[in-house]
Amino acid sequence: MPDLLIELFSEEIPARMQARAADDLRRLMTDGLVEAGLTYAGAAAFSTPRRLTLAVEGLLDECPAVTEERRGPRTDAPEKAIEGFQRSAGVAREDLEIRDDKKGQVYIARITRPGRPAADIVAEVLEQVVRNFPWPKSMRWGAGSLRWVRPLHSVLCILTNSAGEAHVVPLEIDGLRAGDTTEGHRFMGTGRFAVTGYEDYAARLRRDKVMLDPAERARHILQEAENLAFAAGMELVADDGLLAEVAGLVEWPVALMGEIGQEFMELPAEVLQTSMREHQKFFSVRNPKTGRIERFITVANIETADHGATILAGNGKVLAARLSDARFFWLNDLRVARAGMGPWLEQLGSVTFERQLGSQAARIARIRALARDLGPLVGADADQADEAARVAKADLSSEMVYEFPELQGVMGSYYAREAGLPDAVAVACAEHYAPLGPSDAVPVAPVSVAVALADKLDTLTGFWAIDQRPTGSKDPFALRRAALGVIRIVLENGLQLKLDRHVDAQLLRHKIALNARKASEGEIDTLEEILREVAERGVFGAAFRAVIDRIGRGDGAPDTGEGSLLRSIGDLVPDLSTDLLAFLHDRLKVYLRDEGLRHDVIDACLELDGGDDLALIVARARALQEVLTTEDGENLVQGFKRANNILTQAEERDGVEYSYGADVKFAEGPEEKALFAALDAAEGAIAKAVEAEDFTAAMAAMAALRAPIDAFFEAVQVNTDNAVVRRNRLNLLSRIRMICLQAADLSKLEG
Amino acid sequence: MAQNQEKPRSFQDVILRLQSYWAAQGCAMLQPYDMEVGAGTFHPATTLRSLGLRPWAAAYVQPSRRPTDGRYGENPNRLQHYYQYQVLIKPSPPGLQELYLGSLEAIGIDLRLHDVRFVEDDWESPTLGAWGLGWEVWCDGMEVSQFTYFQQVGGHDCAPVSGELTYGLERLAMYVLGADHVMDMPFNDPNTPIPLSYGDVFRQAEEEYSRYNFDVANTDVLFKQFEEAEAECAAILGNPVDDPKTGKRIVMAQPAYDQCIKASHIFNLLDARGVISPTERQAYIGRVRALAKQCADAFVQTEAGGWAA
């Protein structure tokens, strides 16, 4: 049984793609071999920056011959049909078998496909794999049309028999002829050499300074780095992502440790780490005594006569240049920060956030207003929330953030402290962007929560106000992420927040800004007045009408008639608000699905009172899902649906709405009377429980209706000939619907 | 590979050695393009010549301007005006990496003593509508070159593929010469009667341009110039290809491309002035790209771009 060795030798493969590529090579090759009938005992794949390698053990010498039978026409079929069958099966008439069948005698052809040697199959499969390799990005080079991640230079492909003799698999892909040679390290290797099998290959590579296995390289780097740090009385700052990347950048890792200049010790640790990791791929080394990052470890790809002295000196120099750049930014920034950050904030006035939505400064003004509203509701001081919103984005004008955008917020925090602002404000500068992804932590400090919510709601309402909602896969402004952020901040902090009024207010702020040019002074004043009224009344419609009524009586009042600016805004804001809330509900469903809450259960809880209170929706949905697992709950849904169907059909047929006036005096049997009594009891109980936001109790009270409803349907025919009794019963069914609707809209449930 | 006996002694020596190395490899030694560009890639000898079927091999120095990188001459290795060395060979030869490493040896880098690595860096020029795959080449952790196989330029697939090498000359030379601050680097031979440092030549200019770029450049004028260059580019290409005066077919891809270069530089200046927001940035980049695309479309209609009557 031969072993197979394949090496695809190319120019440097990006580190981040290597592991996946080695795995793809193994999977695609072995799948292809097995599919062609060539089974194997074991396979392993490896990668270095310049090669992908696959070793397959215990391959079959050849795929076995396969015989299959094919059923043909009956023996008395027309001659043409029999000839056709012979042709397609490639079998002579005398070789056809005749067999008895249910329908009579039929011809059977036995077709034998001979076995094929492993080399043929390997060549065929490898060519397919190379030509269709799933690189995340591939390229052409020179004048050829073959695609690979970088120019492919050689293909090693040998089968080694049990006697240890290697045979090159005959294969040529776009002029690249497979052979049995490879080369070692780019600078420490000794040129090309031939190999006879995997063991020989791995050993020869090691001699030519290539560690084939990436896991071994990573272990080696980690161990060397820890030893270096330990020997200096320090500790390595763990960074698995960096370790994997660095292991993919070298064939022969050599860790070297250097010192960070004293003059850079004043820089924030985040700046040091970011600069070293992003630019240099250095590990950070911390001094446990000072808590500071004082050294770096770089991993070279070569052993040198001076034991890396030149390399380390060069790396140190590059780092010093990078850090002196960072220090230049930091010192410049500190001057501005300590003077209160005025120029930064001013500069944000000339930076456009979005063409229609205006400058960053205008955006900050809106976020401040909302943060001030939200502050007290989330336990923050309104002034502090306002102050935090004012400075939270100041660092966008700073030089450090211009250089390292990923440090936005973190730098803001440092600068706010330097500006002498309270700790809560400084913390909010860093935290108000959170959460950035599904696994990112949400802010919990009240001031941070207020600004984080205000920031995200302002973005959402803004893009809604200019009609730039996400569509399909297009979400250039990351509005889905913003919505998820709002949801997670609210839920994970257990905030009970009526979002409606804040969404309305912020939409109105956007509309005021968007219409600032074309609106008259009177119109703007009116809109501002409505904004104040919303804050007091909490409902946009009522506030709008109140203000319109008030000014309608005055002289020289702005136009509020049909088609006027005020009227159109008055009409539009509630629509946008409803639509945005629906978007939040959609995101909520996605989020809760991961928590195991059914989407239809959430649907059943959305369009009720408090649909803009996310925490309330979730509490309700959890209680509902819980009750649905009980027998009563499950059956209640059936009873409810039955009642609902009968009622809906009757309403459609009769063209009336049965919504009021069920009277126990028309009730006939004990089951019907019992249902009246049960509904009376449930109505009060559910209302009380909902009022107290005790949804478990509300759902229990609702589930208690199951028995009387079932009994009712068992005993009573709703559509009787007696019109009075029928109407009474339909009105009774309507009561079931209305009473249950206090707890949840069961009609939304599936199944 | 030719091993140089002596290390280079000045900035210009590094340049001269690169020139003679690439001349020996058969490249045409071109001169810088006479316009303000952000990188050597903008030179028509790269952008336009990477299009079409015709083989090409050229190398040149290109003064490049990146207004946002100005540091008043104080930063040890950041400059708003610097030099790039650019090599473009089409089709890319199979041993381009070795050729490149040979050029490092030619300027005195001992490959057995240093750590030279090819680190993934896919090149993309959103303003040129161009991209390629390749690496930044590190020498002891310092990026000394950009190495790219062009895949697309101006929205056109590159076939054959050009191999492009870009050396950041100051950084590379500083490293080879052991200078810690760019301004201290010898520009000419330090043993000549009038030795000049890089600072003697450029420090004052760096200071002046830093102030101008960051705080003084008239943004109203720049915005206007941007629009003008954009309009002129379209206007040039709007002409019929047949010249009524000479009766010849003359496409004018390069004059139009000059306007594209101009718009790109003005955009960079506006960016340095901090008057373009992240969202607007995309729009401006898109506008320059549209120009580059039109110029590329025009170039492939020319003889040099492979057009045949």
C-alpha cells in the first residue's frame, strides 16, 4: 500500500489563510480519492508560508474493478431498441444475458470497469483541486491564467511503495510538471533536493531549517517568548491571535526580546500594544512590578551569525520611530485635551457625519439632548449625561485617533481625564460605542448607558428620517448593529424604558435640522414647541395636536393646513416611529432566537400595550413560552384559535363586529355559564397581573381558561338557530379574544 | 546575485545603485512624472502601461506627496514629500522575488544577517480603481517595499499581469545607512567638500508645506479646483477620437489622466485640511476613481494600450 506526498510550493501565502488552506487541501484531495474508489488509512496536512503539504498513508494501489448490471429491453422488443441498448452499454449481442422478469424475458448487460492505478487517480484529483482551490482571494501572474493565492512555483507529488521507492505521479498543470523535489528555507536552505516520502521530506526540511507543522512553530514561539520574558523577570502578554499569525509568517521561528525606550513609558498601554501588534506584530511584555509594558518580543525567520543582534537593533529602531510618532500625537493631543478640547469640538463642526444629517457637531448636539432626557431614566445625572455626550466624540479630532482609528473612545477617555472631567464622563467616552459586536460587553455605568443609547438611537432615527433604512444585505451605516446595541443595553441592564417618546423626540429633532433651511422661523418655533410638549406628554400625536390647536387661534400663526410643512411632519413622524419600532422588534426576534425564544411567541407579545418597552416584551414572551409548555397552555391556544376562527368567520359572513354585550342571562347550559364566570374571574386577574407586570401570573390566569373553554366547545353549538343565543355566544367568544389579548395575542402563535 | 563590496554612503548612492541594478536587469530607466502624485503608481508608466498586452519593463524615481504625513520635519521618518522607487515589469517574470532580493543585496543588505520577510498586504488604490495581491516586504520589521501583482487597473483586468515593486527610498536608505533621523541622513557623499544632509535639502520645505497643508491651503479654492479638474477630464475625453486638424486618430488618454492625477492630489490636500468627513471621503474617492476608469478606458483605445486598427 503506497503513501502519497503532495507539496504545493508557492510564493508567500498570507498567514491568515494557511490553516484553512491546509485543511481544504486534505479534505478535497481525500474526498476526491475516495470518490474515485481509492481509500486510505490516514491523512495529515501542513502549511508554512511557502508551502501546503499533504501526506496520505496507506492508499490503495489501484481502485478495484467495478462491475455493474444494466437492465435492457425485453427480448421481444423491436430490433432498433435492442441495438440502441447494446450501443449504449458497449456489449456485443452474444454477451448479453437473458433473464426472466415480471414482464417477460429481458436482456441484461454486464459492464465491467477495470481498476485504475492510484497514480492516474491522484493526478486527476490533484489537478482538479489545484484548479478549483477555494482561496478567499486568488490571483493570476505572468502571462498565465492559472489561479493560486500567489504564484505557484512547483508541485511535488510522489507515491512511495512499501519498499520505500518513490514514483513521481505524472501530472502537468499549465506547464508546471510534478516532480519529487522541493527546497528548504529561503535564506538558510541548501537549494533544491529530492525526497522519497513523508518521513524523508519532513527530516530534510528540518535540516534545511523549515519546521513544517504550524502547531509546532506556535508552541516553539510561545515557549521561547515565555522563557525570554521569564528570564528578565517579566511576563508575556498573551495574544493567541497574534501567535497564530506570527507562526504563519515564519518557517524557522527565532524569538528575540528588546526593550522599549524609557521616553515611551508615558504612553498609554493601549497605544503601545496597538502600535506594536498592528504595525510590528510584536508581543508585549509586561513588568509585573510596575504593571507597565516595558519590552517587546519579535519573531524572526532566520538564525544569524550575530545571534539576531542586527535584526533586533533594526526592529528596535522601527519601533522607536513608530512610538515617537505616537508620542508626537500624544503630546499634541494632551495640549488640546488639557485646555478643554475646545478646538476638537469646534473642528467637528466642519466634519460631515452624513451629507443630509449634517456635521458631527450637529449630531453631538442632538445626542446631548437625548442623553439628557434618558439620563435620569437610567440612573444618571442629566447634566453629567449631557457633558459626557458633549465630549464623547471629541477624540475623533485627535491625532492619535486619526492614526489609530481603533483607539477611538479609549483615547477619548484618557483625554477627558486630562481635561479634568469626572470619572463617569471619561468612562463614558470609551464605553458609549459599546457594544460593537454580539460578543462585546455592554456598558453598565449609568452615564455610559445614557450616552450609548442616545448615540445609537440618534443614528437610527437619523437614517430613518432621511429614508436610508437597511435593505437586504446592504447596511452601510451598520444600523442593524446599532439596533442590536440598543436591545442589548436595555435588556442586559434590565432597563424599563418606553422608547416611543424618545424615538419620536429624536425623529422630530432630525426633522427640525433637516428643514432648518426651508422652514420659516415660525414653523421652527412651532416644531420646537412640539418637542417640548412631547417631553411632557410622552405621545407625539397628542403633543402635536395640542400645539397645533394652541397656535391655530393666534394671528400670523404658521400654516398647519393640508400640505403644509408642519402637517407633513406631523403625519410622517408617527409612521417613521412605527416603522423603526418594527425594525427594533425584528432585531429583537433575531436576538431572542439565539436565547431560545420562539419568534411567534415574541410576535404574540409585540403589538400590545408596552410594545415599545423591550424589557416588558421579553418578560411577557418568556412567561408565554413557559406557559405554552404546560398542557393547559398548549390546549388553551387550540381553544382560543377555535373561538377566534368561529368568530372571524361569523363576522365576515354577517358583516358585523361581535365585540360587546355577551350577557350571562342568555347562557343556556352549565358549561356556558361556567365560561362566563371563568372569563369574569380571568379578566380581573389578568388585568391585575399585567398591571403589576407579573406575566407569569397573567399567563397562569389565562391558561386557567383552558378547561372552561374546552368544556364550552364540548357542550355548546355556537351557531344555533336561535339568533339571540347565537349573537350572545359570538359576543362571548369575542370576550375570550379580548381578555386573552390583555396577556398576549395568541392568534400570532404558529401550529 | 552581485554582492557589493562596499555599503552605500549616501541617499543618492542608494538610488544610483538601484538604478544600475534595474538597468542591468533590462528595465527602461524613466524619469519622474512632472506632476504632484501621492505615489509612484500614479506615473502613467505604471498605471496606464500595466494595461493591455504589450510587454513593458521600466524603473524610475518618483517624488511623492502625502500631505497628511507632514510632521514639520521633526519626525524621524515621516515626510509629506518623499521619494519612491518604482519598478514595473509586464508580464511578471517567474523569478521576480529573487530579482527583488538581488536589488536589496545591491544596496548593501546582507540577506544572511537580516530578517527579510514577505508579509501579506493586498494593494488597493480606491482612487485608481486598481488592486493587486502581494506583500509588504519587511527587513528587520521595517517595511522597505511594496510588492504587488496587478490584477486590475482602472476597472480593467490586467492580462498579462504586471509585477510592481515600490521602494520607500528614505526609509530604506536610512536603514542601510544607519541613520536614526531622516534629516540626518547624508544626501550626497559625506566626504565631499560640500556634504549635504537630507535635512539640508528638505527640512525647511517640510516645515513650510506642513504648515501650508494642515492650516493654510485655501479649501474653497481647492474644492473649486477639484471640480475643474473633474470637468476638464470628462471634457477632454468627450472629444471625438479623430482629430479634425491632423486627420489622425488621437485619443488623448494621457492629458485626461493628468486631470485625474490633479483631482487626486487636490483631494489629498483637502483631506489633510480635515474638511472631508469619513462619509464624504468615500464620495470623493469614488469621483476620482470614475476619472481613472475613464482614462483607463481611453488608454486601451490607444496604440500603447493595445488598440489595433
